[in-house]
Amino acid sequence: MKRSILVAVLISLVLVSLTGCGSKETSNDGLTKIVISEMRGESWLPVYIAEMQGYFEEEGLDAEFIVFKDGPIAFQGMHAGDSQFCMLSTEPVLRAFDEGLESKIIISTVKSKLYLFASKPEITDVSQLKGKTIFAGMPGSAPYSFVLSILEEAGLSENDVQWINMEYGAALAALEQGSIDASFFDLIHINELKRINANILLNTSDPEVHEKLYGSKYYESQMVTVTKEFAEKNPDIVQKFVNAVIKAMKWQEEHSVEEIAELVAPMFEGRNLVEIIGIIKDGLSTDGYISREGFGAIEGFCLQQGLIKEPIGYENVIDMTYVENATKALGK
């Protein structure tokens, strides 16, 4: 499995041809150029608000976003020098750390994991998925681990189902057309799933379900990370990035769903942002902080799923210094 992931990563890196992103660059207007690798999603809304409100520019940064197919690929792109910052889930970062690829997580954009697992109407229980076709992203990704944990709870193994590879955005249509039997979804798709009469087999926005699956109501997993080396060499740039996102979180708190949707619309063409943001807004972080309880839940889940072999420890991968500095400076 690791070999197949590596092949996918190498293919992706060949397609991305940026150079010099691991070092400081200055644009013509005197701003420091930064590149953010990501898989575009509303869970990282404060980062997009920071861009559209001009907060990165206020901090002296010129931000460019590079969109990848999946979080682990975006993450490997950062470690290959294609970007300085990466937006993804925590689980692949812990797995990579366990294998010697060290990163620092600098801010979270959510309070808990907002995931769904849904199936075709005729499938009413996870146990019925044996031999069926499922989409859950790449092996090692947060969605894949999430779905695998659900299957195991129902007594099924990784080899009891057929895993299909596709774009995340294609999963809803594939489920409606019957070309897949079940799939992971972000919470933002809950109304669309109801409209196609899909069965929502598990919804982590339910606090009881979330706590049963993860052992905590906190799971601040959608976040921004940098390489350990970049953080050590460029703490000023990291601080400016976090300052901008904390400003965005304050703006987000003070404005309506409609105002937020209008602001970030250019980054999400064709999306019903008012509905989507209305669904997830309460689950978005208002302070960027990753709690020790939340990290413990993430680490415990990764241990349970075999993504890491032994505990990593909060201080080894989480650095909330930048969030604390930004909060004090901005009086948030």
C-alpha cells in the first residue's frame, strides 16, 4: 500500500513544476511570496477569508494557492519544496512523522471532525457493504482511515470491500448513479445526500456519534502545517501567516453566513456557499487552537488504525506559540 501511495505522490509532483518555493522570495511589490498547497475545501474557510480580505497582504505576504487531488499528495508536495504551507487533515501528518518526515502544525480551522459516511438507499447497514464498492480518498488519508474504522466496527476488513479511486467532487454523482455503493463525504454534502435519498450511515456532527468514534468532542484535525525546517528558519513568516488567519477568524465571527459566502465566492465557483457555510459554521474554529484533548483523540485514532506505531506527543508536532502570539497581539 505504501508503495502505491509513493507512486501517486511522485506522479503528482511531476505535474507540479514550481521551483524555489522552499526559500524566501520577494514579489515586485515588496511582499514575501508564500505558496500554500491544499485540496480546496470549506473546512479551511478562515484561510480563504484571510486571502480575500487582504490580511495576508497586510502582513507582508503574497499568497498563492496550489490545489492537489488529495491531502497526502499536497503534503508531500510541501516537503518536496513546492510550497511552504499545507492545508490538510492531521492524520497523514502524524503518519509521516512516525516515518521520519517532521512537520509542525501551526493552526487549526475546525473544532471537530465533520464527516459523513453514506450509502445507496437499499443499503441500510455497514455490514451489508461486504464485496461492495467504496470511495474514501487515498489510503493513509483522513477519509480513508475514517471509513476503515467504520468498516472494522461492523466486522469488515479492508479487503472485504472494493476501493475505487476518483475525484472527491465526483462521489455524489457516482453514488446517485449507482456506480459506487458507499462513500465518505464532508458534512457540507448532507442536504445533497438527503435529496438523492442516500442513507447516512454515520454522521460525526452528532456529538454522541463523534465521542463514540473518537473518544472526545474535540478533534481539531483540519489545519495548516509547515515543515519543521521551514518553521525553524522562518518563524517570522509563519507568525505573519497565523496573524492573518486569526484576523480572518475574528472577521468570520462578526459577519453573517451570507457576507462570508459573498466574500469567498471567487474561490468556490458554482458552490451553494450560503447553504454550505450555514451547515459548517458552528464547527469552525474561532481561535485556531488545538487542545491537548483533541490531539489525544487524533493520536489515539491513528494508533487504533495502525497509522502510527507509537504515541508521538503533542509538543513534537503541535506548536501553538504562533496562535498565542497572534491572539495577544490582536487582543482577540
